[in-house]
Amino acid sequence: MCGLQVPTDSSVLVGMDRADDAGVYKITDDIAIIQTVDFFTPIVDDPYWFGQIAAANALSDVYAMGGIPKTAMNLIAFPLKQMDFSVLRQIIQGGLDKMKEAGVVLLGGHSVEDNELKYGLSVTGFIHPDRILTKKDFKVEDRLILTKPLGTGIINTAIKGGFASSEIIETVTHLMATLNRDAAEIMQDYPVHACTDITGFGLLGHLAEMVVDSEFGVEIQANRVPILPESLEYAAMGLVPAGLYKNREFRQAMVDISPSVDTFIQDILFDPQTSGGLLICVARESADDLVDRLKEKGMDKTAIIGKALSEPKGRIVVI
């Protein structure tokens, strides 16, 4: 970390030395704690739903590691001189309702006055030290399963521009507010080797974190990636977030995309997501059954989108 000496000790199981979804600290031979924090500015106009989405997003990192979130602390920046206090109450209520749904207790938090509204959570979860899922432990021939469709970044840009219909606003709002809890619980029954959640770096950005400096690569079948169809329409209109361009610029050197893949599909593969789905790396023979179980639980857009390869090492191939 820029040459800084980061404090650590032998109980740190996942720390600053690797880019992962959360930190993990061993307490006993049977218990480790997962710690994560996330907050952001509003992405929907409704303050209650913003609170729900921000909470679901923060909780997701614990689910991605295979853990169970248990406690949370509120993080709030609020422009008291510019917004009515009732807005803050609605945001917090949204977060509280999502925490209740997840079985998480709120222990406190911290607030500051700021010109820009922000909300999120610091979350602590539990996991057995031998059951931690990281980004780096997938195996050759593992199948990659995505549990939510892509395109929320592009659609949120359309919402801000006033181009999105009320129907797609409702759809994407509920999608972002949906917990990854059920997916995390179901995957415990299968030989899952690695997992991450798809958020701000987009699908290809998070895949890049998994394969960089590894002995493996991945192949993605673009026509199997679940996509919100409206995002294709908005991408064609040029309604793409700045983060998409940053994601592409940062990771495109690691990605080989077939010329047959539609330009707007390529955009969506780099699209920054908010509270996106889990990307699950599971043994090939179990992939179809896992997809069936996830769909039975309501994740009807779940799909096998690719596989892990021995070659080309450290690269992503999109066909």
C-alpha cells in the first residue's frame, strides 16, 4: 500500500496484501470475523429505497466471502442546511429494514455534516476459518455463475438524465435492494472454490482481480451473460456512466474480446454495478444443479457465463 507499513499479525487471514471483498481475522479455531465497509451518494431519488440499496450493498461483501453478517454501524454524511431531516429518517429506516431482513443488528454509527449526502454501513460477519471464499482459489474447469443481471450503472445514468421509465426504475431499484443472502446460503451446499460480488469495477473488472497474477484465465460467453435489456437501449443512446470508461481503461489490457461481441454488450461488461449479484466459481459437475437451485429460490436470471482455463494465464477471453 504505497510503501506504508500496515499493522498486521498472524491472525489476519485475509488482509491488505490482497485485493478481496473484505478482511478476515481469526478469533478461534472455529470462528473468524469478516469486516467490510461501504457507503456512497444516492443513486435513486427515493430516500427509503436508497437506504435499502446502500445497506444491501454493504452486506454483500460478507455474503461473497461465504459468511453471515451479524452487526453493523451506520455511516452518514448529511447536508443539514440543505435537506429536511425527514429525508435522513427515511434513509435510515430503509437501512434498518434491510438489516432486519438480513438478521443483522445495528450497534451504532457515526454521522457528519457534509455538503454531499452519503450513507452506508460498516459490517461484521462470522465464518469458520476453513470455509472462507476468496477471489483467488478457483480451479481449472470451474464454471462461473452470475446471480443478477448486469446494466444497473447504465440504467442509473438514464434515471439521472430523465430517460428511464417508471417500470424500469422500479425493476432496477428492487434488484439493487435484493440481498445476496439466499445465493450465499445455497452455495454452501456445493463445491464452490471462489466467489466475489459484482459492484463498482463491473463484471470484467472484478474478473480481472480474480485472474491477475494467477496461474489461470477465464473465458466468458457474452451471449450467456444476463443483461437488463433496457441497458442496451440506453447504452446505444450514449447514456453510460463515467465509471464504465474508467473500468475499461484500467483493465482492457487484460481482456481479449472477440470482434463478434456487440459494442454495447462490451459496454455492459464494464458497467459499474451497485449491489450486483454474486459471481460463483463452482466445480463443473455441480454447476447446472446449483443454477437450478438458485432459480428455484427466485434468482431467475442466474446463468453459467463462462469457465476457468489453464491458458491464457492471467487473461480474460470474451467470445
